Amino acid sequence: MPYNGIDNYRHNEPDRLGVLITNLGTPDAPTTPALRKYLAEFLWDPRVVEVPRPLWWLILHGVILRIRPRKSAEAYASVWEKEGSPLLIHTAKQAEGIREAMKRRFGTNVVVGFAMRYGNPSIPRVLEEMQQQGVRKLLVLPLYPQYSASTTASTFDAIAKDFTRRRWLPDFRFVSHYHDFPPYIEAMARHIESHWAEHGRKEKLILSYHGVPLKYLLKGDPYHCECHKTSRLLAERLGLGKDQYMTTFQSRFGREEWLQPYTDETLKALPEKGVKSIDVFCPGFSADCLETIEEINEENREYFMESGGEGFSYIPCLNATPGHIDALVTLVEENLQGWGIPENSPESLEQRARLAEERKQATFPGRSDI
């Protein structure tokens, strides 16, 4: 059924532009039940795991959801903060940064919200809130710089599914990737340079991206190519030679082959090859989360040091740093071009309501229910 949505719409209500940023998601709490619920939603997405549904249902519910939630809950508990998961905290701050910038430029005529593909705040809930605030033109920006069907396209699926339940759809734009967007490259470069200025520079820079199964690349997913382009552009901006940085892929799951080289195996092997100190940065993660804090800065740090490494420095994600917010705001503004800012002065709203009432009376004289 359609949402009630704007059944009570009045013609003197303001029309607004909406900007919705999204990220992957997070459990509601670092507990086994919360992780079971979250993982059931995440891992059941056919964009994430491309396995025939009947077989995957048996594996997921018969094996994975019986074992993994407890182990994942322990990992989340190690990074959980008072306000919630790091990803939720950083995404909320990113939305606030964009909101403040939009407010300075356009007043209250632009509504900025954030949602998670899995978990809360959910995409349907935030879309409903934005519609209630008068959003008639909507820009969606998934915070995945590099496109993949398992992330970006899955977000589009969730938006489209929600739209099937709405009678009145907004004009709609969707940012599918920004892996080579110059302000994004510049923001990362300055962020890394700032880290080097404060902490010193190691022998090699490891650029670690979230992995996906190799078969996704073979089916035509551009993610692998976009990751390498981001690395190349970033290295060029930093003035690095080919032997001064590496692109690797982390977080593989299951037994099939994923994109290589694997981050963990690379870090275990580098000391034996004479690389004793490294910086690690994750260009594909817009915000620090379990995969960067626990997997990279704890687990992979340990792999490297135990294998003979002498210096390991994790460079945090861009998070809500001013440079990142500026880059995202520039990206948003470029994608809003041509829409214009709604006219919501009291005079224009009053005129709109008056003209609507005149049309109603001329077309349906005596009707009070329209």
C-alpha cells in the first residue's frame, strides 16, 4: 500500500530540495541478537551475495547466522562508543556538516538527511521524513566513492523499492560514483600529508579497499578498475612512484576467490621483502568503521608487526574533516545544478494557495473535501 505520505498536503506548504547521504549500515547494538538481525538483512541482499536463493537461505540460516553474530558482536563491542557505532557517529556528523554548508548557502530550502542501507536509520523512514518536510526534488549520494553493484546498486534498489509504495514521487537524481572527483582526491591527499607532517612518513603507503568476489569483476562490475584509478590519481597527487604505494583488498568472506592482492596476506609478506614500516589508508571508506578500526588498525597491524614489521601507522578515514565536507558539498552542488532553489517566501506560498483554491472552486464548486 502507498504511504499516507502527503495525504494532508496543503498548497501553502514549502517545496524543498532534499539531499540524502547513505552508508552501508550498522547493528543497533553490539549484541548477538542485534548482529543476527543486521547480518540477516545485509547478507540476504542478492546484490551482496550472488548465490541462488534457496541454497543461500539454507547456508545463511543453517550455518552463518548460528555462528557469526556472536563473533561479530565481540568485534563491534571493541569499537563501540557511547553514542553508538563509529560508522553511525561519523555519518551523522558528515550529514550535519553538509547541512550547515547548505544552510549557509540556501537557507532552509535544502533538507539534508542520512540513512543506512541496512539497519537504522532506515532508507524508508528517512525518505518519509524528508517527504513530510516538503522535499519534491531529491538527490541521493551513497558514500561509496567507487561503484559496485554490491553497494551502490543495492542502495538504488532500496530507494526504488520505497518509491513503489509512494503515490507522489520526487524528481530524482542519484550519484553512482565519485572515484576520480578532483576535490575528493585533493581531500585525501591533504589528509595524508597532514598525517605525515604530524607523525612522519613510513616506507610504503598501503591503500586498502573493501574486497568483492572476483566473479563480480568478471561479470563486468567496474569496482576493481575504479579502485585502481583512485589509487593512481592519489599517488600522482602525492608524488609517489609505483614502488612507494600498493593497492590491496580486505574483508574477504567465504572460500571463493576475491579481488587480490589481499591486504592481510600482503602485510604478512612485506617485512620479509624488506619493507619494515608502512602507512595504511582506506580510500574506499568514507568513514571509520569496524573494517578500518578493528580489522586494519588492530588485526592487520598485528599481522604486520608479528611478521617482522617495525613501524605501522594507520591513517584514519576522512570522516567529517573539513576537507571531506568541502569535497562532498562541492559534489552535491554540482549534482543540484539546473534544479534551482524553491521560492518559499510567504507571498509566493500565499499566492500558490489562493490560485489552487480558485482552481478547485471553479472545477468542483461546493466541494469541501478537495
